[in-house]
Amino acid sequence: MWTASQFMKGAPSDGGRARIPDLKRKGATGREEFAVTNDEKSAWLVKEFYPARSAGATDPDPDTVYPEPMWVDQPLTEEVLYRVIAKMKPWKATRSGSLPNSVYKFCAKLLVPRLQRIYRALDVYRYEPPDWKVTETFVGRKPGKPDYSKTGAHRPLILSHGHARLRNGGKCLVLTYYAERFGMLPENHFG
């Protein structure tokens, strides 16, 4: 209810049309710049959502000696898949052309034994379907913002493939477990 009331409090918009208002920002010279065309708006929003990478880390020295691994990566178990499915929100959208979360939630007993075998084969052969890496990104408004002509008043809504979301959720759950078990996280940090 709170979320719905936040949307209702907002000023009237474009009547439900899929349109982003003209965007404005301060330019390098201090003057206001405007993005009017869809191409200009897209370029601005891409810069807002995905800032340029910093110089960051470099490749390690080829002579680097690494410690022994703390654990061996194992294929996902049925138990892990059930736990990930239990955490899924049933009505959360997935990318078009993939299974929605509700199918996993309501058909878990039928799907998990079969999916576990598929995911195991993907792990054994170290293969990930290229289609699972593709996402759909939409631009959504942050509720309650007073001025939607600024790029910061929008956020990316990213839809991923249902199978990729389930498998990656399982991998993340296992990685978090081992990171906590072996004390790899700093104090007061939890997976």
C-alpha cells in the first residue's frame, strides 16, 4: 500500500505513455543542457546508470603464488535450488521468452530434480547458454521524486532469464555460505 500511495502522490505525468520527459543537466561550462531526442536521452541515462570504469586493478604478476583453494566448487544440489526458489518473489518479472518466477515457485517439486541435472551438466562441461547472459533493461521513475527532468530521478529495471536467475542465485548462496564459514568477510559483513 505504501508503494502505491507514493506513486499516487506524484504529479500527473504523460498519461501512461511510454515517454521520458526532456532531460536537463548542468554542462561543463555551467549552462543548462537539454536532451530532447530519444538518442540523447538514452546516452545520458546510460552514463547515469553505467558510469565509466575506473583504472582499477591490474593483472597480477605472472609469478604470483596462490594459496590452496579453501573449497572445491561443486554442482548445485536440489536442496540449494529449493532454498533459492523459496526466496524468489512469485510475481517478479523475468525477461521475455523465459519462465516467470511463479512457475518455479508453484512447480518446484516437478522442476527441481530435472533442473538440478541440467545445471549439473552445465557445471561439468563449464558451459553457460549465451542467451542466459542477455538482459532487457527498462527505465523506470523513482517514486516521489519532485523533478523527473533529471537523470537521477530514473533507475534501470533489468530483467534477466529465469534459468540464469535461479542458477546464479544458487551459486551465490553457496559462495556466501563458504565465505562466511571460512571467515573471508570482514567483521560486521554478512552474505
